[in-house]
Amino acid sequence: MEDNALVATALPVEEIISSVPPASPVATGELAKEHVDQPPDPAPLKAEIERLERVRKEAEEKAVYWRKQKVEARADYFKGRGDEPPKPPAEDLGIGKEPHQDEYEDYQKYLDAKVSFEINKAKITWDKDQARKNQEESHQQRMDMLRSKIDEGFKKYVDFEEVALSQTVPITPLVMEILADTEKPEDVAYWLGKNRAEAIQISRMTPTQAARAIAKIEIEVSKPGGVPPSLPKITGAPPPINPLGSSHTVEKALEKMTQREFETEMERRTGRRF
């Protein structure tokens, strides 16, 4: 009796399932086609690529910033460790010695001389101060431009601050003045950092010799794939003898040229007047 009851309750369920109409194949195909044929929206992908590019650029800028901070901190650490420069002697203004009252019998003449002296002194001092300020401003502008060019080295060389800006590289004020006139001072500075023996030689040269040596380095590092040569070594060997009757013209070395020859040759090579 109980089994018959279970069967009785099961029959309506089977009837319900069998009575459900099958899914329309047309509707199912259209739904699948809608999901397959619809192209993905490129906007989110593009936005993500742009975000990653911004993150990469910010990371590079931060890396360069902290490398510069490291260089400045190192410069502050070494600042003032050398001998203090001697104080310059009192400047002669070229107006003679200051008049004193005991040198004049007439007090009015003394006053006239004193006033004239002070006026001349004030004018000459003002002129000299203006010339000094103009010179300092010009020098500061040159150094600011040099630093701007030098900063390009951080982008070119991953070890730029360790090589070119190391305290062991003797970049003297004279060398900095010469670098300010070069097209690619960051490349020359990096070369000097890689060749410190030559950098020491240049730091001990006269201004003309140093300018020639750095100009030679600049020419070589500007060549595609060019390797800057070492500075010529001084030896006791005599110069080579040119055979008589030879039509071959031997190019004169830069270090053996006169100042006029050097300037002409550098203008020919670089297109800039020296």
C-alpha cells in the first residue's frame, strides 16, 4: 500500500519533466553568436597600458632623482675638506693714497681732496662690483647650462654618478670651464671617469693644453662607436723620419700645433669657432 503511494507521487513529477518543451536551437545559437562575435572593449586594456607606462616613467624619474641626491650628499660630505684658499690681498683702486689733514696747511684744500678721493673711490668700487656681478652671472649661467647637459648622463649611463661624478676624478674649475664649451660634456666627463690617469694629466695641464686634450676626446667620443684615444705619452724616442720624395701628407698632431693651427683645425673638424 505504501509502495503504491510512492509510485503515485512519482508519476506527476515525470509527467511535469516530460511536459517541459525543449530549448529552441535558434535562440541558443543566437545567444552564443552574440557572445562570440562581440569584440572585447579595448578601452580598459588601453587604460591599463597607459597606467603601467606612467608607473614605469615615474619609477625612472625617481631613480634619477635619488641618484642626483646621492651625488649632492656626497659633494656636501667632501665640501671644505681641502685647504682654505688664501684671502686675496687688498685691491689697489689706482687713485693713490687717502689724503690726511696733517698733509694740508689749508683745511679747505684738505676737504676738497678728501671729497674728490671718496667720489673717485665710490665710482671705481661701483664699476668693479658691477663688472664682478656681471662676470658671476655669466659664469653661473654657463655652469647651469653645463649641469643641465651633464644631467643627460644619468639617462645614458646607469653608473654615471659612480664614474663621472666620483670625488676621485679631478674635475678642476678649469676643466669645468672647458666642458661648458663642449657639445656633449656628459660623454667627455664619463670618459674622464673611465680614464682617471688621463684625467689627472689634464688637470695638471695649462689651459691651452687642457683645451686641446679635451677637444681631442670630444671629437673621438662623438664618432659612432668611436673610442677616445689615450693622451700621447712623452717618450725619449725621436720622431719618425719622413722618406724623401714621398707625396703622402702626414697630418700634424693636435698637441704639436700652434694655437692658431689648433683653432683652425678644430673649426674645420667641428664647425665651431675656437
